[in-house]
Amino acid sequence: MYRVLLHNDDYTTMEFVVEILMYVFNKSPESAAKIMLNVHRKGIGVCGSYAHEIAETKVDTVHNLARESGYPLRCSMEQE
């Protein structure tokens, strides 16, 4: 299993991060807000734990959506 992580930056809006968490990771608005605050305050937030291929797809989806919206949002994955 692999953890998918979002990384803080100085440009991506909090609202966009919440939208990503709800759309890509199927989080509730409350859960998405909590993860977004972790990203904002701690520099990183865990979006979920997935099989390797699913985690890779989610990382790619986040990067594509961020790029399309003009944000430098970074997403990564690490083995548990």
C-alpha cells in the first residue's frame, strides 16, 4: 500500500486543495478541510492509502488538474 501526500506551497489556494480532495480522493467537505489544514500548517497532508497503481493514478490526476488550473500543487506517494 502507498500513502498519497499533498505538499504545501505559497500559491495554491486552500479552496482548490479542498476541491481536489473532494474530487480526486472522494473526501467529504469536512474531511477535505481537515486535510487541507494539515497541508497548510504542517507542510504535508495524507490523502489516503491505496494500491500502487491507484496511488500513481491519483498523483497524476492531481498534477494534471493543478497544471490546468495554473497551480504548482505537488502530490507524491510513499510506501507504507
